Amino acid sequence: MAVETISKTPEVSLPISSDSITLRISRFNPKNDLSPIFAEFKVPIQKWTTVLEAILFVKQNLDHSVAVRYSCRQASCGSCGMRINGKPALACYTKISELNSNIVTVEPMHNFPIIRDLAVDFKQMFANHKKMKPYIIREDSEIASDTKEFLQTPEEVEKYLQFSYCIKCGLCNSACPTMATDESFIGPQGLAQAYRYVADNRDDGKKERLKIIDQSHGIWRCHFAGSCSHVCPKGVDPAMAIQLLRGYLLGFRK
Amino acid sequence: MTERMSNREGLKGMANPTRYGLERVAYWLQRLSGLGLLAYLIGHIYETSSIVNGKVAWDKMLELTQTTQGHLILTLVIGMCVYHTANGIRVMLGQGGIGVGKPGQPEYPYKAASLNYKQRLCIWVSIALAALAMMYGMAVLFGD
Amino acid sequence: MRESIIMKIHYGTALGAVALVTIHILFRMTQNFSESLQYQNVIANYHLLPYALMLEVVLILLSVHGFNGLRVILLELKQGIVYEKLINYGSIGAMAALIAYGSRTILMAGMGMS
Ligand code: HEM
Ligand code: SF4
Ligand code: FES
């Protein structure tokens, strides 16, 4: 892979910092380029500098054209997933200091089409998410005038709470071994969300959802390799959700 | 071309057991051993079919397979069979939702409950059983 | 067929195979390993009806399990309507072929046609 080295010194006066690292950013524009190249930048860091901050430093001081998606900077919006030194992680949730390396390489997540540089296309993941009917399905409604709120005990909430913490960052889908080759697979993100609603005692949509996931590129393409749960930054544990969901289909659970 | 545009990791990624912990290694070994066993099954059925052609044909086949190479292959098959069976039982139970942990309130640092020590222990036990069986197999095959 | 039914068959054949393959291997352990492979001894095995029947069942279970496993891997490797049809029917064909070839051995050796 060709390496283009940009050795521009920052034009601003840097904050006093003893440390700096080399940030290698994968640059690729599918409209013009045949293959990605790496651009290298010297970036000053502090103990608390995150990978996202280092990328933003480059954008502000060295090369504004680097494409990266971010918003919340606090692991809530799910925008900044990327491969950091080869492993999928949120850039805003990964401190440079915890990588123990003077060279930090950032690349777009696998298994998603590249829009440009580090920004990838979530169309398919969102479409699969929608296919799981990610909402409470039932006849009556709590909005109608003579009905009450649907109350749940703390135990009932705990059955699905962790799965509802999914921020749709796509890291799980990028780590999954089936996703690596199967373009029709729903993926761990969607399957975990199917379970989030099936496990909610206010919901009556279990049968519908089980039917959707019981297809040739549905839940059975999961082999419990656990890579999704290995990288999930929110403790969603999609692998657990998928196996619990499959328990219904195998007759282990009712 | 489409591979590049979709940026799928591809076969190389699926077949790369590093990076994602022991569970991904277990998945990789289960696949490889499954394929290896299938290849052996086909070979084994071909090999034993020689019996219908009488003693001479059978003895010729034995001569071909009862060699050092043949014994090494058989040892590998023993290991694959034991690992695939033991890990297969773990995977089956896990895929039914047994031993994958209980949902709860996620707390920092958000360790996944499904990647628990029981699962990892079962994987190591499967590997250890396969190793023991291979040693026993070697003792029987090369012992006499 | 719904995928859950196929995969239940996959698990069922695996569980059945665990028990029967154990018996099959133990038959090699009843005597000294290489002795158990002597022509007369193997033929005697085939003439034992319960054992021959068990071999037939093992053959069916493992062919179905093994080729369905291969089908799963191939299905995940590449997608497309024609390709997937080919894989699905191809694996059924392969199961049938292997079962037929193995049954021929069991039948002929069992009936003493050799
Ligand atoms: C006798 C005990 C056996 C057990 C308990 C067993 C169990 C399993 C299980 C649970 C799976 C599914 C794994 C997954 O979903 O990822 C599997 C896959 C597979 N098995 Fe077996 N199996 C056994 C024997 C065999 C034999 C003898 C063969 C060879 C003919 C074989 C070939 C395969 C193949 C090719 C796969 C697909 C691998 C994959 O999808 O990763 N298995 N086995
Ligand atoms: S399950 Fe976890 S890794 Fe997957 S999209 Fe949701 S938050 Fe991200
Ligand atoms: S910027 Fe929102 S998750 Fe990282």
C-alpha cells in the first residue's frame, strides 16, 4: 500500500506537551481512488487525548479534508466507530495512552461500504434494524384516554435493559466473522434488537419477529464466536441476546 | 470490485482467529475440524469399501493406511473428532441460551456476560481432551 | 424447509452421532487395534446384524450433519439465488451419494457377497 507522508508542522502554537504520536489515517475516496493510502501526521497528545481528538487536531491544524463522522464525543451517538490499530472501537472512547503505541493507525470499519476515509455507510445496518420491528407491538395503547401507563417491575426491566443501550455504532457487525462474507446476514446489531423487544413483557410481537429471523440468512448464521460482544462499547452483549433469542426457536425457552 | 466497495473483510477475516479472544479461536477450530472430519468421513467410506472386493483388496488398503503417515493422519482425526464433539456440545447448549449469562444492568467496564469463564473453561477442556485423546491414540497406533 | 428445522436436524444428527460413533470406536478397542482390522474380524462385524444396522445409521447421521455443515459454510461465503439453490440441492445430492456408496459396502459385506 502506498504511503504518503505529510510532514507539515502545525501552524498553531501547540499546547505544552512532551509527547507526540504518529497518526496514520486511511484516505480513500471511492469516486476517484483505486485503493486506500495512508497519510501520516505528527500529533501532540496528553494523557487524556482520545483518538477522535487526535483526528480532529489533524482536521483543524494539518489537513481539513480528512473525512470522519462524530457528534457526541462521549460514546452516546454511535457515529465514530472505526478500526484503531486493527481493532474496531469508538474513536471518542479510546484514549491514545491506553493503546501503548507511538503509532496509531485508524481505518474505516470493515463490512460497511466506505463513503470517504473513515466515514462508512450505515444504510444496510439501519435497514436490517428496521426489519426487526424495533418498537413495542400490541393491540391496546397507553396513549388512549381510558388506559394507564404500562407498569413494569425492576426485574422485568432488567430482562431487556442492557440490550436497549445499543447506540447503533456498528462495531459488532464489523467484528462478526459471518458478516465478513455474508451480505444477506441480519447481523448481531439487528438480532440483538429483535431480542430487546421480544424480552419486553409489554410486547406481543414475538411470533412475528421469530418468523423474520428464522430464515436462511437469519439467526442461524450466528455461530456464537462472541466477537460482537468482545467489541461492543456499551455492554449490550449481542452474543447473549442472540443465543437467548435462539432458545425460543430451539424450544429451550417459551 | 464489489468486495472493495462494500469493504467486507472477506474470507481472510472470517478465517482469522486472532484479535477477538478465545471464543473466536473456538469458532475457527470448530469450522476447521468439521471440514477435516467431513473429508475424513468421505475417505473412510471409500477406504472401507475395499472390503467388498475380498481379502486381497482389503489387505492392500490396510497396507496403504497402516503407515506412519496414515497413523499421523488418524491421530489428527482423533483430535479433531474429540474437540469438535466436546466444543460442539458447548456450542449447542450455548445456542439454546444455556450458560450464556443473565441480562442485567451493564456496568463499567462493560464486560460481556456471555464471554464468561465457564465458556472459556469448556473451550480449554475441549482442547485438553483432544490433546489427551491424541496422545492415547498415538500410544495405541504406534505402540504395537 | 424453514431454517430452524434444518438446524434442529443438524443438532439432532450430532447428538445421535456422539453415542453411535463412541460404540463404533469401542469396537476397534475390543481387541488389539490392528487385530480388530484383520479381514475376518471386520467381516464378522459386518455379519453382526445390530452392528451393521448401527453402521448404517451412523452413515446417515454423519452424511447429513457433515454436508449440512458444509452447506452452511458455503451459504455464508457467497450469496445469490442461483448459487444458493445450487448449494442447497448440491448438498442433498452429496448426502444421498455418500449414503448410497456406504450402504453398498454395508449391504454387500453384510450379506457375504464378497
Ligand atoms: C459426533 C459428534 C458431533 C457433534 C456433537 C457435532 C456438533 C456440531 C455442532 C453443534 C455444529 C454447529 C456449530 C455451529 O453452529 O457453529 C457442527 C458443525 C459442523 N459439523 Fe459437527 N458434530 C459432530 C460430528 C461431526 C462429524 C463426524 C462431522 C464430519 C462428517 C462433522 C461436520 C461438521 C461440519 C462440516 C460443521 C460445520 C462447521 C461450521 O458451521 O462451523 N461434525 N457440529
Ligand atoms: S450492539 Fe454494541 S457494538 Fe453493536 S451497534 Fe449496538 S452498541 Fe454498537
Ligand atoms: S462521537 Fe458519538 S459515539 Fe463517538
